[in-house]
Amino acid sequence: MLNRIKTPASLYLELGPRWLTFRLAYAFRLRSGLIRLQTPQYAWDARPLKHWLHPSIPSDSDSYAQWRKQNAPRFFFDSLRPERSNGNSVEGRGDTNQAIEEADRLLNGELKFFSHTYHQTGFPPNWHKDPITNHQLPTNLHWSQISDDYVAARRSWSLPKQPPHDRGLLRREEQEPSSQGHADIKYVWEPNRFAFAYALVRAYAATNDEKYPQAFWTLIRDWAEHNPPNTGPNWMDGQEIALRLMAWTFGFYAFIGAPSTTNLQISQFTQLLAAQAERIYQNIGYAISTRSNHTVSEAFGLWMVGLLFPELKDAEKYFNLGKRLLEEEAAKQIFPDGGYAMYSLNYHRFVLHLYLYAIQLGKLNRDTPSLRGRRSSARSNLMNWLGDCFAAKGKSAARNDEVEFSEELKKQIANSIHYLSHLIHPSTGQMPVYGSNDGALVLPLNNCDFTDYRPLLQLGSIIIAGQSMFEPGEWDEDVFWLCGAEIAKKDERRKKPVGDAFPNGGVYFLRGMNSRAVIRCTDFKSRPSHADQLHVDLWMGGDNVAIDAGTYLYSGEGLWRNGLARTSAHNTVTVDDKDQMTLVSRFTWTNWAKGKVLKQTGNLWQGEHDGYKPARHKRTVMALEGDRWMVVDDLTANEPHRYKLHWLLNDVPFETLMPPGANKEQNKNSLLLKYGMNTYKIETGLSSG
């Protein structure tokens, strides 16, 4: 009973009365069915193109397509047809075979998931089917009647019992659930983001083969046929819609000049886009309440639609709200030292891709006639009002009738690029897997691995500072697409700054001759994603030896129910098999553990946290000569406790050290890791007193 009382109190104190009030009201709207009245289901032909356009714009297909081709705002490229190219030639893009292969496999019914694994989905794919479990989500229900939690949605399934979380990371043979245990709605949403549109565009740029624009239009038509407005799982999440519109628009601009593109396809595209933009706007209050990448992505979606499709009667409304939120959220979510409020490097990349995309697109359209002079239509329902009420108040950082973003926002993005430049390994592009990492990559425009952050930092450095961060390579293709071929060829590099402490972002560094430790410790100012205070990542050269597992799934079964966010999945200590904080849902922690740095010198770092009070955990990390490292954990308490030291080492061959005369049990704390050509010795020990 005490815990039931403490949880709402903690939510109130940590997230505020406004958040709690909105979430309670939102839950009422869901359960009462009010939200179904506010975002009703309807057929596409019930709201034709004319319904969405400003009265002065022609709505028949031929006239509208002609108007669109003559009056469209600028994009990164006009079209990929040679006669309409603005200079973005294929030259300088590097190897195009990977994009062609991905596009061709898509046409053959194989779709790439999370920038890594191909699954057989058919062409077009089944837009509501999880390819891992073959589970089909409802296709006729209102989006609010469908759960994004697979555990709740699959209660009738027969599932194997999973081990409890307090056993920590289990041996591989102990943690193999069935394929049902791996279920997650993200496997349904991934194809619906249309990330493959970028591969189709890249393949078309390399070959001029009309099969790629034809495939694009076939997929959009099929998606519309199987996803009527506000019906099914692909209308549930405004962020998913925004990412889909981002990919659609990229393909639309690329293929509008293709011989296979028809005027009817152009007019239908705008109709589909307008309906989805309205859905984002109608429920953006929920995204704002998340205080996360969802807020940024949905604001971006509205801003982009309002900018690039000014012929829509609600374009000005979308543009203004999106612009205001993007400015405000940058100030809220990006910390002064460049760290990110979600305490996640992958989601940091996620929002930076959106901001860089928007900054460059705004720059291209600074001389385009703005949206001023257009009156948006009146609000049509209560949800719009609620969304605006929850949006942050106060003077915006920039006037909304300006297309470009404020210098203050650009400074915040520059701080983020600076922050990430310290975390990246320059020869591999890899980062520590800090915080949530579910495989999201919103701008797949290059051949680099998902774990390679060089494309992001190269793009950010050029857009913000006008200089590259790395030597030329395949990570330049993002620059090619967003900034042009000539900019992508420049090799004017900036000096890499040096820093060891980022207290807002919660990251500290110690460095050896050819190694480094990355330590997490912070006093949380926003919602934590993982219970990972005092976690240490250890890098030897380019090898990430002591690692973070990331996320994998949010909504799986047992261990896979966002289990890798828990303390036992991190390189730190648990007390009595508990987490450092209290997990009240898949994504929400209360009773936030407060980290405190006690000392930092050139070769020593010491900090503590209060997550197990009155027990105290203090950790000291020391860089010794010869790229040797010592980590000392001091645990003090007035009563006996069960302490567990957790180290997650990379999945490489190893052997247990066996000195002469010793037995295996006596030396189970000594290992040799064989990482490629390198061998590392790991020792652990215990003392008390």
C-alpha cells in the first residue's frame, strides 16, 4: 500500500502537476471513447483533395499537379531527372551498389529492418504483420483501441515463463524465449516508416531505372488502401506518422519529374499527406507531454508539411506550431553542455537528424515566399485546444513568420555536435550504447553501419560550422543529399576539441595512452531512460571491451520487456537485487537516483549515488600505466545487504586463467578476452572490513 501511495507522489514531484493532470485527462479520453470522436475514422474519398486545399488552389489532378510543379517550395534537390537537377550529380556519392541491392531486395519482397536484418515481407508488405511472430494486428479498429504493448495485446497467447529480472543478465542458454517472447510493435511500425524510400531514391539517382519510382508509388497506393484514416496501428503514434511523411516527401521530390509519375499520383499524395498531418496536429498534446523525441519529431512533421505544402488550408497553423515547438524543445531537451534530456545517444542522433534536416531546409527556403497572409482554418475539435494548452507558453525564440531557425537553436545544436564529438571513436565512428537504443535511424542515406555516427557528425559540422569533422569517406553521402555535391567534396576540417566532463549529459572521461573509460553519473533533470548510475564503458583502442547492452525490445516478454534498462544490465553494482530507481511502467522511473562527482583528476574519477540509501555506493575509476584500469567499489551500510557486481563484456572468445595448482572455482574472477588480434586480462576481487 505504501508503494502505491509513493508512486503518484513521486510522479507529481519529478514530472510535475501539469504532466500528471494531462496524463489523467488523456486516460479519460481514451477510456471514454472521446478521442474516437475527436479523431474519427473515415474513408479517403470522404475528404478529397479539395477538402484540404486553400480555396485559391485548383483541386483537379491535372491543374493541381501543374500548380505544384510551378510553385513548390525548394527542397534539397528539385528532381533526380538529369534535365531538372540542381547540381546533385551522382559523382562523389561513393559506392552505390549497397543502395541498389537494398532497393532490389525490397522489390523482391525482402525488407531491411533497423538498418541491419532482412525479413521476407512480400511486395507490397503486409502493413499490419509482425514478421518475427507472424502476429497480425487489427486492421479495422480505431487507433486508440489498439495497444502498443504486446504483452497486453497477446494475453491469450501461450508464453513460456520468463525468469525474474532480479537474476540480472542470464546465461545465453537460460534466456532463450520463444519467438513470441521477442514480439514488439516496432516490428510492425518499421516498414510503415518507409525508410526504404531513401534506398529507392539513392538507387534511382545511380541508375535512372524507372522501376524505383514505380515501386514508390505502388507502395504508397497499397499503404493507403490498407490504412484508411485513423484506422489500425499505423495511425496510433504521431511520431511514426511524422517519420513516414519525412520519407514520403523525400521520395515525392525525387520522383516528381520521373516519366512514370502521373498527375493523379501527385494529387493523391497531397491528400494522403494532409490527412496524416491533421492526425499529428489533433493529438500533439500527448507528444508534448512525453518531453522526448516524440515532441521533436511531431513538431518537425507539422513544420515540414506547413513549409513544403503551403497550398494546404492549415499549412500556416502547422508551420507556426511546429516552428514554435522545435525552438522551445531545443532549449528544453538539449542541455547547456550539449547532452540530451533522454540520456540516450541513439535518440540524441534521432533528434539531431531532424533538427539538421530542418535547419538546412529552412535555409534553402529563406527567400521563398513565406506562409504569411494565409489564414488557417478554425480549430475543429477539443483535442486541438488541449494540445495547444499543453504546449509550452511564452515568447518564442524566433518569429514564426521567419522560415529559418534562430541562432540560439543553432548554438544548441552546435553544443550537441561538440558533446558527441568527444564520445565518438574517430576510426570506427562507434559510440557507447548510452541509454535507450531500439535501432532507430531516421535518415539512412549512406552505406555506413548503424553504429557509425560519423555521417551525423560530418553533416552537423558542415551545416552548423561550415567545416568537416572527418576526412572524406562514405559518411559524406548525407552531406551530398542535403547540402549538394560541391559541399560534400570539401575537405576543410575543424580541430577536435578536448573535454573530460559533461555533468548535464551525465558523462565523464578518463583516458589512457590508447584506452578510455566513459563513466555515467548525473543528477537527473529529466526522465531517466536507464537505471545506470556509475556505469563504466571501457574502450581499448577501438574495442569496446566493457559494454552497455542497449535496449533491443520495449514490449517483449520477461527479460525482453525493456529489461536491459535495469541496473543489473549495466556495469555497476546492485544492492539486494534491486534497481537504483523504481520502475513504474515500461518507460517511467520514479525515485530518481542522484549521482554526485566527488573527485576528478587526470587519471582518477570518483563518484557516488543515493539510489540504495541508506546503503551507499561509491565508485573510483583509475587509469594506470600501460593502459591498465582499476575500478574500486565501496559499499557501506549499517545492516547486511546482498551486493552484486555486474560486468557485461563484449561477446568475444575468452578463457579462464588457471595458475599452476589452482582450481577453476578459485580463479573464476580472472579471464582473458580475445578481441581480434588483441588480448585483455580482466580480474575481479572482493575485500571487506
